Amino acid sequence: MLSHEQIWSAIDALAQRYGFTASGLARKAGLDATTFNRSKRVGPDGRERWPSTESIAKILAATGASLDEFMSVVMRRGPAPSRTIPLIGFAQAGSGGVFDADGFPVGAGWEEVAFPGVADEKAYALEIAGDSMLPLYRDGDTIIVSPNATVRRGDRVVVKTAEGEVLVKQLRRQTARTVELASLNPEQADRVLGLSEIAFMARVVWASQ
């Protein structure tokens, strides 16, 4: 039988795995920021409060984690198996031959970094260069990109244009014809791109901040 402590500890661990605080994960999942606070886990009368199945479903959708991954954390089956993913420099990402038509990294000879927390076999690391994404991402920061993760409004995304420009923005809105991207740096302009101008768009699932 699962315990109250197991479930809440798993939520905390999953949040940390994907680069969130408990409140940050709640916001990402579309919930009140205090939903996962420790003060909410026990009622005023001392009774234990359990997260709803709806909340857990929203956590999985927000992180891209599978139910099996969540249950592995709940049951404490041990850390995720060690794996490495390609590390691509920001300037390198804009050149040809790095990605296929679906936005998956191709080729060989990449540097690699160890990162066990992403289930997507096509995930890769992108090293930020320059200060165009301040204050969120600094020069030298590493972000983890998951091409297979579902992209939703409000997600941070990596976009490569058909002309080879690589952008890291926040998805503000997507229509049948255009994609509206908000800049992470208030001094940089937002962008609106036609779908025909975009080679691929992939979700950022973690950052080494």
C-alpha cells in the first residue's frame, strides 16, 4: 500500500528532476502555486491530505514524465539509469547537418553530458552562448531539449527557422498559420513566424541555472 509520505516525496523528487520547485511545478501544471506546499499536505485537523489523480495527471503532462517514471520514483526503485545525451553548441545548432527534418540531432562526434532524468531518447543539451537570453539564461548555461515532448502555450522552446536561425523563446500562441514567440530578454523583440518559416520547434525541459 502506498503511503502519504511516498506520494508527496515522489512529487518533490519529480519536480527537482525536471528543474522545478514544488510551487514552480504547480504553476507549470496550471494549478495554484501553493497546491504542493508542505502546509497543504496536512489539514487543520491533522488529517493527511492526498494529491488528487487530476493533479498528478497535470504534473505528468507538465513535465512530460510517464506514469511509469512517476511510479518508479514513488516506489523508490533507485535513480534513473545513467545515460548521456549530445551536447550541441548554440552556434553549431544553426549550421546544417546537425538536425534532421524533425528536429532530432544527427551525426556523430558530439560532446556528451550525463543526464539521467529525461526519457526522450532524442533529447539533447544545448549550450547557451551570449547574453541575448538574460536574465533567464546566461552565457554557458545548458538547457535540455526534448523534441518528442508536447509543446503548449507558456513553454520555453527552441525554434530553428528555415533559414538556420536558432531561437530560444517562450511560446505565447500558436495558430493554424503563425507562431507567436515571447522573448526571454525584455530588451529583445518578440517574434511572430509563419509555420512555413519554422524548421522545427522543441520544448525546453530543464536548465542548469
